[in-house]
Amino acid sequence: MRRTTAESTSAADPVLVEIVEGTLASVEMEVETAIARTARSPMIRDAHDFRAGIHDVRLRKLTGRSYSALVQPIVRDFPIAEMKPGDVFFHNDVYLSEGGIGHLPDLCVTVPVFHGGEVVAFVQAFGHHDDIGGGVPGSMPSNARSVFEEGLMVPPIKLWDEGVPNRAALTIMTRNSRMPDSLAGDLDAECSACLMGARRLGELFDRYGREAVEACFDAIISNTTETFRRELLAKIPEGTHVWEDYAEHDGVDSPRLHTQRMTLTVDHSAPVPLVIDFTGTSPQAKGPINHAGDYADGVFLKKWLAPILRNLADTPERMAELDVNEGVVPLIEMRFPQKGTLLTPIFPAPTNARTFVILRLLGVLAGVLAKATGGRMPADQETIRYTGVYGDGLDGTPYLMREVLGGGSGGRWYADGEDTIHVVPDSRNIPVEFAESRWPFRVERLGLARDSGGPGLYRGGLGYDKHLRMLRDASFMSIADRSILSCWGVNGGRAGKPFVVEIDGREMEGLVDDSPVRAGEIIRVRTTGGGGWGSPLDRDPALVAADVRDGKVSPDGARDDYGVILSGSQDDPQVDTEATGIRRAELRVLVADAPFFDRGPGFPSLSGGLPYAEVDLV
């Protein structure tokens, strides 16, 4: 008879728990390393826009280094008892993924792990691939009105059967891709890496036995549950807290506020202490910013949002130690509105730009927690965006360059935000040397976007400033929000600067598919800066002078945003203490009645002139 989780946890050898936990992390990293070294596409190999995850036979995510998709859709369609060693399952269908896949370019492979002839775990990888068909190169049409325009949909299928690839399915997929070679190479890399990971995990079971290893799985998950409950959730006052944030455009309608509203109810005595209610979220958009999150009781969103809770840890060092695995799921209840909203779209609503919603939700949870805790949360951070060009290369063959550039993270209650971080774990910009050797442009600048970080006692991190000079005519593409609404500042901090793209001075919209760019023209990409934390008028003038010296803040920004008057040269700015005192006194009068959140100048343009939302007050 199988033990209960509580019995299994108490029976686990604490030393073996450490060994098993370390082995899981090692296998996950080995799988990701193998994919990165053998994949073909720049998006997977160089930008590292993919994830691996390990799940037990009860479909629980065991690893916490990064997020992953779900195994639920595989076992829903393929009984575990019928799986065989060497099987590889595949899917990318958003509406049949139980919420684990957000858009069609995210292709997911799942491999069962066997011990004693039975399935005991799963190794999974999913990544953002170059092209899976659809209306535009890259499979992310900015004005899509249905998922049918976004590419090839594949429900869960068996891609490898006992070690034999399904050539017919692979042929169909590559035939529908504009980049068939890189798609085939990436899938080979992911399937092979997961099969290798399955062998590694099988060795763990062989070494210690199924009962002992599964007891360790229970202990790992239980430890996470209790750690989050004791160290993090205990810091949130009981009661109900409400906040909302917005996407600004959907690629079809004119820009407007697409609301994502969150009501957080905290009851420490309840079996499930956190209830997150999304009632008040806007109706589903005509364009592709919807996210199908209301499946499997929102289990994917629970694990997606839970890392925000780590900001409540006592120290940054402790925060870095806390992994997010299935242990967070029992602590959170998700309540979704009726079908037909941004989070509950009805098939076949388009979803390729669902990052506008799912990444904004990270900030919404941070905002509602900031209200609940008196500001002990970071200001808003950068959100993912895709920019790129496509056309014919110098040799006449078609190419697609698409990049996920990061931006600034929000200022924190103890430190400035980080510059040019990437919200997808371990993802990165494409190296200049690689880009220039492969595609017909030159990178003339890659640096920090001065003044992009939101002013604050703790300044928001800076975004990128990147300049590309095209060597051949091409088309520019962008899937990016925060081009109107800025990353918000909190507790007196100011908003960061929004995302901006200019082509020879012509400002582009955040959502474009095929804007022409001529040979010799320069594309300037300036990504978002994080929001500031605390009043910039309280920042040490010496730190402002250091920011000016380092090129992060301009002299005008020092004067206008921080009230710091400087003299001397750019390389050696000196604070004029008396003039600074006078200037700061003038500025304090202007911000005396400022709300708890600052959304920047873009918000009034979409709110009908309102300077802030009602929920921004505390």
C-alpha cells in the first residue's frame, strides 16, 4: 500500500533528500545545457528562450530553477500505463495544453522516466522556436484575429514511439515552417536532451529505489509549502487587497486600457491562505494579447506567479535560495471570471502576444502586495518584447533575426533595480559578433539607455539602447508593450521610460509586422526602464552625481527628477548643496499629494485624462 504524503515525508532520510534535490537540479541543468549546445536556431541556442522541468508521476513539478509547462495534457490523452521507454510526446496547442503553453511557437516535448517497467517521472522541455507557420515570419502576427492565423496547432501526439521518430509528423511540422532546418534541429536537440535526462533520473531510482526516492519527492514539495507559508505568507497582513494594471494595445483596436484586475484575500488560518480573484479583468481582446490561463485550476499560473512572493524574504540572499516547485500550489486558490476575458479567452481567440497579459500579472501581484505590505515590494520591472528584422541576406537566402531584449528591473526597498535584466530566466541578448556575421546589418551601439530608469530613492534599472544599421532592405517587426504605459514606480518612486523604436527618426508602434527599413537606415531600440522605489528627492545627492558620472542619469535628469544641481564636468560632477536644497524644496511642493503608484505620462492619454487609477491610492 502506498504511503500518504505526510507518512512519506516523515520517512524520508534528510541526507538522501539533499542528494535527490541536488540530482534533480543537476539533471535539469544538464538537459538545458545539452539543448543549448545542440540546437540550431538563435532563439534557442543563443537567446536561450527555452525551459526544462522535471515532474513526478503525480504530475507535480519537482524543480524550481525555472518555470516549465505541464504534463497534464499528455496524461490526459495518453494513459500512463500504456507509455513505453523511448516514447516522446509533443504538443503546442494552446487550448489543449491545460494552460501550460501560451502561444504556438512554444513547442513542448515530454519524456516519461521508467523504473522497473513503470513510469515514475517525466522530463519536459519547451522553447520558443523560430517559425511554426502562420501569417508572418516568426508566427507572431501582431494583428491576428484568430489562432488559425498564428501557425500550425498540434494537440498532444506521440512524436517518438519506443525510440522511433514519427517521420510523418515531423515532415508536416517542418513543411509548415519557414525555417524547416532550424525547427528540425531544435526538435532533435530537445527530444535527445529529454531522453538523456530520463536516463539520468532512471539511474537515481535504480540507485536508491522507488519508495525512497518518492519519499524524497514528497519531502521536497512539502518543505517548499511550509517554507513559503512560514517565511513569506506570514508577512502579508490578513484582509482583502485590490489592484490592477493594464495592457495598452492589442494590434487590432486603437490603444486603450485592457484591465488585469486582482483581488487578493489573505487568511492565515484557512487551509488555502491566499485567494487570487481575477474578477474585473477586461473582455478578451480582438487581437493576440489573450492568455488561456483558466485550465487545471490555474495550476500553471500559481507556479508562474509564486516567484513574486520571494520578494517578502528577510534578505536578498534568502530570496535567492527559495525555489518554486509544486509546493506552492496548495497555498493558492485561483478564481477566474466567466469565459471570454483576457485570462479566459474562448477558442479560437488569438494568443501569440499573450506576454502582454501573463507578464503583466507578475507586476499586478507585486502591486497588490505592495499595497498590502506598505511598499515592501519592488517597483515594476521590464516585460518581454520581441524585435527583429527579416528579408533576404547578402547571399540572397531568406533570414529571420528576432531578439528578446531585456530592460530594467524595479527599484527595491533596499537597493536600485538591475540594468538590462531578462525576465525569462537565463535568457540573453544575441551576441553582436554572432549577429553581424550571420545577418545583413551592423550593430553600431549596444549600451544603457540613459534616464530610462524610474527616479527614486532607489532608482529603477536601465534598459538597452541598441542601434542597427541595415546593409540591405528588410522588414522590421515588433511585439512589444510598455510603449505607452511605463513600468510603474511605487511609494513615491517615479515611473520608468517606456519602450521606443525609431527607424531613422520615425517612431514605430509597439506592434508591427512588416514596417519597411531601407539599406543604410538605423533602427534604434530603447527598451523599458524599471520603476523607481521611494521619493527621488530623498536619494543621496552623491549617488545621483555618481549616476551622472556613469552615464546612467543626465545632468538635466538630475535637476528635474532628483532636484540635484551639479557643477563641474561630466567626468567629475560636483553637488551644489545649497542649490540642491532649494530645488528639492520646490519639487516637494509639486509631489505632496502624489498617489502610492506612479504610472507615468502615458496613463492619462488612455484613461480619459485621469492622472491615476482609483486603486493607486492607499
